[in-house]
Amino acid sequence: MAWAAEYGRHGVRANAVGPGATVTPGNADAVAILEAMTSGSPAGAPGRPVDIAFAVRFLASDESAYIHGATIDVDGGIVAARV
């Protein structure tokens, strides 16, 4: 991430969260499709909005102070299982 390199020395951390298939109120009518998409993943089920929020909260906390320019995949392992 270019922003991490450019702004890190000024105390700014730039990171990203890569969400996977997540059930939300907006796609609740497609739960069967999301379940089929994720059935072969290590988690075996779609994510919840709170799963994404936990990753964002971690990256915003002091616990991640030494993490710069990272993307955290919050996808139940689906990308790792398909690569």
C-alpha cells in the first residue's frame, strides 16, 4: 500500500480489510447462495457483519500498532483454500 509507505513516518497506519461472503440484511434473500459459495471453505459458512467489524476494530486498536500496509482477509479462509 502506497499510503502506508508515504504516511507511516508521520504516524499514520494504512491497512485494509478484505471481506468475504457475508450475510447482511441487504442480501438475506440470498442466504442459500452464500451458504453454497462458502460450504467448501475452511469456515464452512458465510460471515457475519460482526466478523468484519472485529477485524476493523483490531486494526484501529493499539494492538496493531506495528501493522502497516496489510490487507487482512476476513473471508472464512475461502481465498486460501482456492489458491
